[in-house]
Amino acid sequence: MLDRLEKAVGASKADYTDIRYEENRTVAIQYRNTELLQFSTPTSKGGHIRSYSSGGKAIHSFSRLEDLEKGVEECASHAALAGKHRKNKLSLAPTEPLRGEFKVTPEKDPRDWPLEEKHKLLLHYRDILMEVPKIVVLDGAYTDWYSRRWFVTNEGSAIEYDLVISNIRFGFTAKEGNVVQSTGFSVGGSDDYSKLLGREEDFLARAKIAVELTQADPVPAGNYPVILDPSEAGVFIHEAFGHLSEADGLRDNPAFRAMLQIGEKIGSDILNVTDDGTIYGVPGWHIVDDEGVKTRRTELIKNGILTGRMHSRETAADFAEPLSGNMRAVGPQHTQIVRMSNIFIEEGDASFEEMINSIDHGYYIVGAKGGQTSGDQFTFGAQYGYEIRGGKLGRLVRDINMSGQLFETMKRITMVGNDLTFEERGGCGKGSPMQLNTKSGKGSPHIKIDKVTLGGKQ
């Protein structure tokens, strides 16, 4: 495959051309209670071409290899035409050409497990969870995804690499009278199938919380000190801050580009945020990106000061900043865009007990549950929480929404835990059309925020 792609890219008349070819396979099994909703193993294959000429850019996708050479020719021609009319000329930051194979070698590879065994594992968990009283809807899904990729450039890169991830997720809906509550839990998030095994107690614990929530009170609305568990804190840093650190979106947003200058103080002195695709065993791990750049660690915030951001070769040239290895695509029909790999808040030195003891009246918020951002404003839900009174955990509470302004909130982080944890389920949506990337992770230790707005009963 690499020989054919290299021959085609070598014939390009563009200043720069790359070709990415993919073969993808998904396993998706989904149940609602005892009803099988999905049992599929779709496959896809195809390629994507990018060309740059005289500051212009063009992209082209194809599904048949016999259309490769024509696609390269057309893409180069369109890039040259775009270059004649583009005022702000595009360029690419230099990178060392890569050659060779970059394969994943998990100890227990989900590709080696028979489909029927994956089905049996999901049913095993489902049958146990259906015994939990008051659970009226049980949604369970097994998914894994494998992508084999080849990438070449006319600068000399020629690589073969692969991506693998597997997951099991259950959503639990409990009902007591007129009160309906839901929670969810996922396991896996890596290329190691063993992370899916022996997780009965984890699923049962979250299912029982859904039942207990039907007896809990809604959280009262107001401003409170809060402790976010790693799940909620990870989603907060991913959604509220992470997307503002992706340089392709920031480039065309003059207001935020002016606000987010390297060296700007944007958080508390103890806040350190990193994106790192080299951490094995968590969702966003990868060896190389889809632009032929090796993945690496990028410090985004150091001691509350903005120190870096995530880049493509194109945006790194525009911002005159280092490459980060964050260009990713979810399929051959999509061009690469800048994506978080594993974004997380670095560990601090506080224990969870110290955080609880520091609060006279506030809340401990657990489990991410959706949310949205608009610029620097955010609103996030949580699966459940606990009231804190006199430095001790108290009653369970439900119907939690947390909202605020990003930079004010990051400056109100006064304690960071020593218990960094990554979510076991990847996922991030971005782009137009939307690219849903399962190979994007997030994590955090527990963090304490001195004041946020919680929505609930008045």
C-alpha cells in the first residue's frame, strides 16, 4: 500500500501533498433491557488527500483506490487555483519526515476476541444489573473500533499505523413514584480488552446510586464552594478550556485569540493543565497523528499561566509556536482537524479528606452528565452529589447543574488533589460536519472551587 501511495504522491504538482488511506472496522452491540437494538460490524475504507500550492489549500476524498491518481491531480490543481485568490497565504511548520510502522500491541487485543465472546460479556453484565430493584430501563452497549492507516507525503513521510479502542457502557434509569433518576458508567477506553473484564461491582455501585437518587432531594440553587470528582473536573477542563486551546478554532476568533496570549494569567497559581497523547492505557493515546507528526506532551497552563496550545502544522506556522501532534481525523471522508488527545489537570498535593474538611457548607459533585459551552460561559450537569456540612459528607442530592464563567472559575480553584484519574470512555465532537472522535480522553484529580453557581430548587 505504501508503495502505491508514495508513487501517487510523488506525481503531485503541488508544493505539498499528503495522502491518508484507511481501513476501519467497528463492533457495536446494544441492548435496552432484554431487547437487542443493534448488532453490527460495519467496515469502511477510503482515502483523503490534501494539497497546498502558492498559499492555497484543497482537499479530496475517495473510496476506490483506482481513483487515487486522478484525485491527486485534481487536488493539486484546485490548491493552485485557491492560492491565486487567497489573500492570507497558508504555510506549514516544518516537521521531520517519518518512515516505518507504528503499531499498537496490547496484551489482550480486542481484535483477537470472538464476536460471540464480546456479546456474552455484555449479556453477563446486563443480567446481573437487571436484578437491581427499581431499575426500569437498562441501556447497555459494547463497542470497539479498529483503524489501520497509511500516510505519505511528498516530503518523504511514509508510515503505517493503527488505532484501537474498546468500551462497555451502561445507563441506569430508576423510578420511585413520580421521581425518575438516571446514572451511567463506562469501562475500557483503551486497546486492552482486559479493562472490560471483572467490572461487576463498578457497574452495580453506579446502578444502586440511581435507585438511591429517587429518594434524594434536589440541590438548592445558590453559590457554593464545591469539590468536583475527577469525572466532572475532567469534563470541565475538556469542554470549557480544552476547545479554546485548539488552535484551528482559535485562529479565526479574534476576540479569544487576543485574550488567550501565551504568558497570560488565566487560572489560579496551583492550576496546571496538560494535553498528552503519550499516556498509554487511556482513550487519547496514540503514537503518531494523522499529519505524520509524533504525539507528545504539551503544557497548556503552568501555575495558572497560559503556556501552550494544540496545533496542526498549518496553525503552528500561523502562530509561530511548536508542533504538538494533535491533528486527527475519524474517517477517510474527513480532513484532519486539531483535537485534544488526553487533556487533564495535573495532580496537586491535597487529599480528598483535606478538601472535605475545608468546607463548612458546600457540595461534592460526582459524575459528568452532559453540558454545553458558549465562548467562556459553561453549564454542566452532574449525575449526583453530596452535601458537605461542617467538613463532613452528608446527604445525597440530585438534579445538579453547575454554571459559570471559565476564567473566573479557574482562578477560584484553591485545592488540587493528589489522585489523578482518567475517564475510561473517550469522546469528543467537533467540526462541520461533526467528527465524533472516541480517541480523545480527559482526566483530573479532585479539585476544590471556592464558588460556583449550582442550579436546583429555589
